[in-house]
Amino acid sequence: MGVFYEQVKERLIRYAKIDTQSQNGTDRVPTTSKQFDLAIMLRDELIKIGVSDVWLDEEKCVVYGVLPSNIDGGTPIGYVAHMDTSPDAPSEDIKPQVIENYDGGPILLNPAKNIVMSPEDFPNLKMYVGQDLICTDGTTLLGGDDKASIAAIMTMAEYYTAHPDVKHGTIALAFTPDEEVGGLAKDLDLDRFAAKIAYTLDGDHLGYYEYETFNASWATVTIKGLSVHPGTAKGIMINSVDVANEFMSALPKYEKPQYTDDREGFFHVLSIQGNCEKTVIQLIARDHDAIQFANRNHYLEIIAEELNRKYPSETVALDIHEQYRSMREVIDKVPFMVDYLKEAIASCDVEPISIAFRGGTDGSALSQRGLPCPNLSAGYENAHGRFEYVPIQSMEKNVEILIHLNELYASRD
């Protein structure tokens, strides 16, 4: 049992019990007021353990703190994690439990409901034989995404305040809302945040790190039809559902999430709703390559233009907006951030593994706003579902990785 074992275990269990589920489709900030429950807890805990400049933005629900430098020189560094949990699974009345010394077999999460988590369904369980897993009773998600990260960051902060003789530069902390519903840390005040470079902590698999994400856009296709009685419709009716089908049929058949992996981009239709008079398609476009990303957006425009030539003009209205860009455009200008992260991971006897992340992180948006922000995985598994779990040893290792990373920044200007 490592030096940080009890701290990260206790913190994750305590944080997980707080329902911080965010919500799609609302303009509220944050999207759910219950995220303040964890924000207030973190604010009070930061003050209690001796972190400086602790502040909760009571309008935006962002928590800030600073560990002031105790050395001359050193590069200030920041860490960002999100407080909300996904709306994709139930989050009320979470009951964390610890499976000690996992034996590699099926785990009976809930005897009363016979809910079992099996390595046959989740092969990654075999990676954690002999470790201790925090999971739920199988009726809710756990919230290790991203509370495992918060537990690691808070434990790191407490380590420094309890050991003032350990040398470090300025370390800025921030906990943000609504990442799971596209908030992308938009309300993080970069002037208040006490560092010009930072790392997000989010994602599965201990030792994984990302400095490249998708470029992403969201498109809304609104199709205007013309409805008349079907008995007298010949030559008059324009069925917007049929036009919508033509639009979707024009999308490349195999450039969809279910047919792509690695660095391959895609189009993904999220929803279609309509009737004869009006149909609305919501879809996203993703690509790691900036040129291909631009081509994807342009291709959607071409489809709309072709349909408007076939049907009366303005039958198809297309609205595209960019959601985020790959952080690599920014991170490539500060390559030492990736080098230091790899070195810190390896120094903790963990293999550093980098992937081109098939999604986005808060760091994607923060990087574009001028805060270079690669990502270190939090070590959780099966996020967004009832079979989510977090190996306690992974959180311990992340605390060690952060401490080693801070040492690198303290020793190298």
C-alpha cells in the first residue's frame, strides 16, 4: 500500500457520492446547480489543507487555488480537471465500493439485482489483477471521470502543504464544470489562473497522454418542405424527410464512427427529426488533419448546394460552427511540455503511451485560448456507464507522476 493510497481512496469515494451530472440542451451556467455542491466542498478543502488564493467563482462555478513557489526560478505550471459527470448514465445515490486484491474473475456488484461485471465483457479488468478497484453497485456511474483526477490533484496539493521543505515552483489549480456537455472550460479565467501552461487530467488507462485531438465541428441542416394533400401532391409536394434522406445518403458510407479508427476522420449523424414540411438533421464532423477537416466542412456545403439546385433555392439551410481544434497546433510550439510529461510518467515505472485522441478535451479549447494544455489520463475505466471503475493504484501513480512533473519544472527554466 503506497503513501497516497488512503488519501486518494477516501477522496474519490467522498467526491463520487456527490451527484454532479451535467445536462445537455440548456444555456444555464453551470448547466446544473448541483455541481456547486462539489465546488463548495473543494473550495473548503483547499482552504483547510493550506492552499493559497482559493476562490470559487459563484457565477461560473470554477474553483481556483495556488501553491506558491518556494524556490527562485522554476516555470509556473497548472492543472485542470472537471467536476461534472456524464448525463449518459444514472448518477443519483451513487454507492461506491472497494474490491480489494481483485482476483481476475467476475465481480458481483449487486447481489440483490444480480449485477455482475465480468472480464468476458470488459477484458481490461485482467490488467488489474491484485489491485484494488473502486466501483459502484451497478446501478449508477461512478464519476471517476473526472473525480479520479480531482482526487489525485488534491492529494498532490496536500502533499506540498504538509511538506513545505519539498521544493516546487508555482502550481495553479482549477476545477471546472460542464466538460461532459461541451463546456470545454470556457469560463476558466486565464488572468486569474496563475500559470501560462497547464495540463488537463482526464481519460482512461494509466500512463496514456494526449497532445493531439480531433478538429471538430457541429452542423445543423434545416430542410424546408412543401406539404399538400397527398392525393393532389404530384408535381407540388416537397417532402423534407425525403430530401433529408438524400442529404444523408450523400455522406461517405464508410466515413462513420463505426467504420473508422486511429487517425481516420468521420461524419456522424446525431439525430434527425421531421415531417413533410420541416426536417432537422444534427451531425458532427471530425478529423485530426486540419486540411481534411476543412474539406469535410466544405463537403457538407457542397451537398447543400447540390440539393438547392435540385429543389427550390433555400430548401436546405446549413449552419456549421467549429467546436474545437486539435491542441497539437499549439502544443507543437512548446514541445518541452510533452517531453517533460513523458519523462515524469516513465520515472514512475509506467510506460508512457501517446495516442491521437479521437475526441476533444478541455485542453483543446484552452490551448486555442492561449493556455497550452496537453492531457494526462486519469486511469479510470468504462467511463459514462454503470460498470465504471477506478484502480486505486492508478490514482496513486498519478499523484507520483504530478510530483515528478513538478520537480522537472522546478529545476528547468
